[in-house]
Amino acid sequence: MKNIFTLFLVLSTFSFYGQDKKISFLDLVGNHIQVPRGCQAQSEYELQACNGTTVKWDYYSGDMLSAVFDATITAFEEANGGKTEITFVCFGFELKGYKFKTGTTYQYFIQGKIKDQPLMMNLATPANISVKDDMDNFLRQLFDEVS
């Protein structure tokens, strides 16, 4: 009986430590955005397939951002055709980029600085976002305006 109890205790301990820590908030340059109910974040910088929306951002140095952004846009345009310029305002900071239509999804690549931190954001969603009213509640936590 003592051996069974010891085995159970050891297995319970491994099971407890093997659990993944659930990420409750995304961190966008110090701005904390709650992960929507029923969705899971891949990291503090990436939310995938949440009600059809995926968003991810990467931080870069100023010089690196321009090179990575230009290469991304060129590659995506070659594979998917035309692009449309778009501007988002995120926590009071302007991010500029392009919108692409791929099947039933719209792909947005935007770049800029938030609190002097250069970043590139990749947003995929079934919504054709042209104005703030086109965004769902989660995206309204990220973006103040769009044009």
C-alpha cells in the first residue's frame, strides 16, 4: 500500500509540472490585452485562430524592421496579387502597411513604432477592415482607428 501511495505521489508531481501555463494576457509593448474567452494564446505576442482571427507581432531594430517588412510585402504580393494601403492606430501610435485578400481571409501586414519600439504586426481575419466598426471586440482592444 505504501508503494502505491508513493507511486501515485510521484506521478501526480510529474503531471503537475508537465502542465502548460495558460497565457491570459498578450503584451504589446507593455499594453496588456486580455485573451478572449475560448481562445488560447501561443505566446504573449501571438493569438492564433481565435474566432477566425490570428494576430502576431515581432519586435525589431529600426533598420531591420524596414528590411523584413519590405521583403515580407514583396514575397506576399508575388504570391497573392494586389495590395491596398492601410493605416491602423494602435494605442495612439500610427502603424502603416498593406491589406491582401487571400481566399476568404484578409491578411494585414503593418509596421511602425509603439512607445519607440519598432514592430511588425501580422493580422489575418475573415473581416474586410476599412473602418473601426468592421473590427470585432478583440481587435478594438488593439486598434483605436483604421483608415
